[in-house]
Amino acid sequence: MSMARSSILGVTLFLCASSIANAGEALPCFARGEFGSCPGPVLEHVAFKSVVLQYVDPEGTELGESLARLLQREILESISDLPNAGVILAFDRAGEIESALGKQDINVFLQNQYHVAAMSIAEQQNAQMSIWGTVLPDGGGLYIQTFLTLRQPEDDQWMTLTLSLPRSQEKLTASLGRSSVNLPAVQGTNAELFGKRFYTRCARKTGCPEGIEFHSGPSQDTQVIGYLPAGQPIEAVELHGRWFRVVLPERFKPIASSEGDAWINLYYLDMLAQDVWYSGLKNVNLRSRPGGEVIGKADLNGHFQVLNAARHGKWRQPWYQIEVDGSKAWVSGSLINRRSYVFPEVHLIAGLYRYGLGQFDRAAREFEVFLKTLPGDDHVTRATTLKFLAISRLASGDLEGRRAISLLSTAAKLTPYDPSVYTLRALANIGNEKDLVGTTNDIRRALMLNRRDQGAIRLLEGLISAAAGANTVNNSYLKNVTFSRELENLNNEYVQRR
Amino acid sequence: MKHSTKILAFFGVALLLFSPLAECCMLSGKVAHDNVPISNAALKIYREGKVIGNTTTLADGSYEVQYPEFPDLVRVIKVVATKPGYASDGLLLFRQQACAEKDTMDIELDSINGITGDSNTIFISDYKIYGQAQAELTANFNRQLNKIVYHKILAYSSNLELKSVLPNISVQLADEPLDLTNNVGIRQYGHSRKALGVIVGDAEVVDVEGDEKRLSLLSVFTTIPIYRNLQIAQLRIEDQLPLSPIRPSRIAENLKDAWARQAVLSYVLQQLTDKKGTWSRQELLSLNELLIAVRATMPANDRLLEPLQQMILVIDQELDR
């Protein structure tokens, strides 16, 4: 028996399209009269995509677009090694969101029109995830609320776990049972959230022969006060619109006088990590520079503050300079277990990408990291993430079944009235432990909580059919009189009674 | 059905004493529905899609707002007044000059669904903050709190697994002061506005260890609808927050989903009360689905579990009839 995430595209999808690198696109999707309609599909050959919508900004913080751009960049960074993954930014430069908002109450707008627009854009782009949110002033600080809605295209039932019974046409399925995830709000002052170290980057196709330009104000129309080469660390102070106010390094040679402030468009900044974590790595090569000679070896575990960062090699992979035993050394970014983001939910989103594209172990790692960033009492999102983690373990197969069931049991303790957690555990029980009693108990719990629960009913009907047709050595354990009778009882009690 | 929006504008005296050196233009007027002043309506001025000025109407529906002078020849602004329960389109103002000293514009709002009250609304009374809190901080706190609480409810309700449409619950500031100790007054206020709930709170600046000062808060959420013997007890939450800065999000964060759950249950009670036994099977199934979705997010010891189970039982009995 094998557990897998359901996909009709399946293996073909992963092999055929693996040469396409991850990609980002930006589209204006809020044209007048066609709110939530983009110029056309992009990244059509990319198998797994998300759309990030410009944040609604009802109080005029002017950060709506830049937050979405930052999030898009951080997601792209988190999946930079993952082929076949893309992030589409849906932005509004013409003030159409404000204009549409102006006609009605913000509450109605957010709940109906913007959520509908988010799903509509995801539908148009055939994306599996839609990410949208709002930014509000909060006592001198900012309150950033992000929403994640998951979409399951008909040809890619990626949120459904399938158990294939050997020598049987019967497939048992259980869905995650949650298509919306309430992400923890990000809160803090502008300086707390965005006063970080970034790195200049040249992202123009034509290159940046003069270097990366710095302006005297937060606008392209202001004076260029000088340039720095790409790859230079820059300390940001605050974010204003799409511009960071920065502290210029001493080596900066101004070509024009300014009032002291220097500004750079976020497009020209690279989002490398401020902090990195390693998990029990032995004999790691410490190098003199990115990709340079080995100057020593060390065991790395736990948190390290990044002293400097750079990109190196054909794939522009990140390298981090950290302090190890009192000496500075460069370590490949591919070895980190966890890194810091402005938006902690990037770990969850990255996990979903990896799960959706079949990298179950890496997905599990991202979910585990996200769980560490979650506030302790955010029990619903914690339970949802535990379910994602459990199905990643189940889909990776082999010895992870018991651990997955344990994770689902923890999720059931956090949200004991959620039927879907019992349906998932029932499927995990039958698939990994061949636990007939545990399976029927969990289906009963799910149906007691909601006698119309489609997931539990589908699994029950599948099991009745599988038990009736069980006739081989491998599935003969399903041919159990007590088990069959229990299933029929459940069927009579909940399904037939409807 | 949403009525077609009707906005009557009265361009008042403009011109007079125009000064080309003025940095700000001024617009004032009143917002009303059927000649009844609308307080706490949000008023925004847009130029080329960007907000360039905003304010909130006073108790008599009046407003006064400044905005930057026109930088070019395109001298058009759009003025939009909004309030939950009311429909509004933008109203354009064309100017011949870069800026007049004072324009006036009165705005008439239409109601949505003919509801002149605030259906599915939770009212938050201004928190009274005693002690050494700065007036400006207190004002900001009260102005921002309803929006943050709304987003907590939105975030919570968007997390519910529903096939049917999410309930549309809005949160707005109460238009008169309410006393935390006057339960009867709070209920009367809520009933008169057909509210889902009323949140009243007060706070005091207190000394804690050393020189540190904190804000000690008491928040009370009163559910207004009652259906037969089904009602939800007042939710009283005491809290201590850092004083500087006072952030409304801290209250909403510390309350987690408690207010949001209570808001959704209040919505179900309101629906049951409104229909008074005339509901369709589909309406009952939708309410049932909503309650099951809320329960799916509850921890084992949730205080709202018992009333929620009672509501499910009532709806199940109606469905089985």
C-alpha cells in the first residue's frame, strides 16, 4: 500500500517540467471595470504557482504594493532551488484598489470583493495558492494581516491524500479539510519590520554598468546621488512606498549633494537572510569566500547571526558569512535549516510549494520551522500546519506513518471538534497500522461531529467497498467480520439516516 | 437587493479669497441619510486614485477635511463617504482654480437592503483611558481599535471551512458613550441598533515594577440577540498591555479568537431571531454548517462550546421536523 498526494499529472508533471526554473511575474490585475482580471495568464508551464495580491491599504500607509512585492521576493527566495514553481504578483499602480474601495465600506470590500478577486486571479492563473491581505496603522506601528487561500485545480488534487490498495482499483482518500489558513498578523514599527540589512542587486536584463542608483528621495523623479556595485550590504532604516531609506556605507562616493537621506527602490535590493539556523551538521566546510578555499571544518548547530551574505555560482545560490569559534567563515546557503524572513509565513508557503511538487522531506522541514515561529496559542493554524506536516510524512512513505499519526493526534488535541483531522487519521491508521478499530473509531468521531461531513462519508463508503472486495493476501486484513459490521453500522447510523 | 445609489450633492459657496500661496484646500459639509445626520462615516478625498485627505464625520454628521492644492491643470477630486449599512458612490468636484479657501459639499447616503440601522454590526464604545495617557494616543487607540477588531474577525471567519458565503460582520465605533457598569444601557443601545454585539471597555495607567507603567484594561463583549432560551453570557476579559506605544492590535491579539467566535455565534442567533421559524431548509443547513465550522476551530475548553452545542441541537431539531 502506498500513500501519495493525489495528482493526475503525477510523475509526468515532475519529470517533464523539471527544467523550468522558479519564476516571478508581476501583472496589473485591477484595471478599471475589470477588477481582479489580469492581462493574461503567465507562467503557464509552471506546475505550482501562487498569486500575491497587493495589500489593501485603507488608511494610506502607502505600503500596499511594497509589502506584496517583499512577500513575493521572500517566497521566491525560499523556493529558489525548486524547479517548476512560480509566484505572480498582482499589483495596482493606477490606484484602482483605492478607487474600488472608495465606493464602499472597507469591511464589505475586503470580505467580498477582494477575496473574490484573489480567488478569481488564482483561477485565471491556474495557481494553487492565493495570498492577500491588508495593512493598517497600529498606534504608531503597523498591523499587517495576511490571508492564504488554497485552491485545488481539478487536474491536481494536491490537498487530497490518497491510499492505493494493492491489487485493487479502490482508492481511499482524505482531504486536508481546510482551504483557508489564517496567518499570524505581523506587527511592529516600520523600523522594527524593515530596518534590516539588505544587499544591492542588479536585476535588469541590460545589466547595471554604472552600478545601483541611490536617490535623494523616495521617488524615481528625485536626484540620483550616487551608485554602488551590486552585492553590497546596505542597512535599511525604513520603508516608504516602494523605497527604502538607507544608511550609506562609508565607501559610498556621492556624485551629488543630498540632504543626508539616501533612498533605494526595493527592486534593487536582495532579500538575503539576517539570521540562519543549522541543525546538527557535522564537518561543515568553512571557506574563505563564497565558493572559495576551505579554511577549516566545524560542526554547526543552532542560531547564527549573518555577518555578510553574497550570491555565487551559476544558480546565484546564497552564501552566508558567520562567526564560528571566533573566526569569520563563509558557509553555503544550501546547508541552512532555517532562515529569517520579514514574513514568517514564508516557511509555511514554501512548505506547501515543496509538498505540492513532491519534495515531502523538505516540505516537512519548512512546516516544522513554521511551527516554531507560531505564537503558542494560535491553535487553529498550529493544528492545520500539523496536518500538513503529517501528510508530508505520510506521502514520503516508509517509516514515517506512526510519527504522522502521532502528529495528527496532537492536531486532534488542539482542535478536537474538527472532523477532518479524524478522517485523515483514519486513513493514516488503515494505511500504516492496519488498525481497524482505530479507523472505525475515527470515522465515527468525524461523523458524530458532522453527520454530513463529505470527507468522512467518502472514506466510509470507500472502506465498505474495499472490505467487500478484499480477496488478496495483501489486503485480507480488511476482510474482517467485526470491521465490516462496524462500517455498516456507521453507514446505517449516519449516511442512510440522512 | 442593493438599491441604486443616490447621492445628492450641494455645491456650496466656493471661491472667495483664493490665495495662490495656500498649501491646503479645505472641504466641509454634512453626511446624512433621509435628513438624519450620519456620524462616524469615513470620508475620503481621492485624486487620481490616491487618497489625499480623510476624516470622520462628527455626531451631527458634519465634517471638515484638508487636502493638498492641485498641482496641475487636472483639477478634479472624488469625495467618498462610507459607513457600514450604507451605499455610496464617489462624488466629483471640479475646480477652476488650484485651490479655493473653502468648498462645501453635502452628501446624502442610501441604505443597503433598506436597512437604516447597522445590521450584523458590532459596536465598540470608545475606551475610557484613565491616568497619564496622552490624549492623542488615546484618540488614535480608539480610532484604530474597531478596524483591528474587524480584521481579527475577518481573519477568523475567513479561516472557517464553509461552502456557503461567510457572514458579513462589520465593526464600528459606537456613536454615543457607553458605561461599562450600565448593562441595561448597553443592551438598550445594542437593541436600538439591531446590533450583534456591543464592546465596552475602560483602561487605567498603572505602575508596575520599577518605573514601568502599563495599561490595565477591562473589555466586556455583550451579545445582543437572544433566541428563545438561547443566549450567550457576557465575555469579560482583563488584560495588561505595554503603555508606550498603546497598540490596539495588542488587545485583539491577546483576545485571540474569543471575540471573533462570539461575533459569529451572535450572527447565528440574529439569523434565528430574524426568521422566527420561517427559515428554509437551506438556510438552516447553512447556519448548521457555520456552527460546525466554528466548533472545528474551538479548543477543548472553549467557554462558547456549550451555547454552540445548544444552537446546533436546536437547528438539528428543526431540520429533523
